[in-house]
Amino acid sequence: MDRIERNLAEIEFLYRQHGAALLLFASAIVGERARAQDAVHQVFLKLIENGNLSRAADKKAYLFACVRNAVLNERKVQDRHEPLETDSAWFTPPNTDVTGERNLRRALAVLPDDQREVVILHIWGELTFLQIADLLSISLNTAASRYRYALAKLRDSMSAKENSCADSR
């Protein structure tokens, strides 16, 4: 297997391993699945064209940074912003709790952008706070604080939803 084939195999492996989390991250930023898919695919097409990831010390964090930059660059070009439809597919885990997923999406949507980014990067992107801090150019403590504040808001929001459902019975 020559160098080009090895690079393509590595890029394909990274796409299969991290593509879903990258798509979720991009979707959280742009609010539209199609534009998020375009950004993720654009990143991987550039990787294929350039043919090499050897300069990236942390490949997963590098991919998240590339997707974030692609989304932000595309956002600058686009004047319009279409919100994600509340009933559209966001992620599809087995045995889906549709109501719980919808409530979680709504709770995530009302978080400040900076907190939502950290939550998605940490939980679905499986990045460490150090990786997140580097990616977002913030301190480690700021990344951890945003996550902690976001979880508190999500907990309050989700428990309020559960209590309102219990009261209506």
C-alpha cells in the first residue's frame, strides 16, 4: 500500500469514526442539517485533496476545528440563517425516546452558543476540556465552567419539563 492509499484509508477511517459527531457539532452551530453536512464533507474533501494529516498532533480535535472553521466561514458568506426544524432528525440512537430527545434539543437550543458548543464537543464529540479549550481558544477553566453552567441550565430545564408533564396527569 503506497502513501496515497494509506492517507486515503486513514481519512476514510476518521470519517467513519468521527463523522456523526462532527455532523452533530456542525448542525448545532448552523442549525440546518444540509449545511452541516456540506461543511463536514468540505473538510474531508480538502483532506483528500491535500492528502495528509501528519501535521495534526490530535487528529480528532483537528477535525472538529476544521469543521468549526468551515461552518463559520460558510456562515460569513451566507446572509440567511434557517433554524433547524424541531421535528427533523438530529441524531438517531437505538430505542429513541422521541419526547426526551425533543425536550433535550429544545433545552440545548436555548443555551448560549458558547455553552452549547462546549456541551456538544464534550459529550457527543468526546473531546476533553483541554482539547475544547484549544479548539475554542479559551482557557481550560473557562471550558469547564461553560460545561458546568450548561449542565445546570439543562438540568433545570429538563426537570421543569418533567414536572410539568407530571402535573398535567
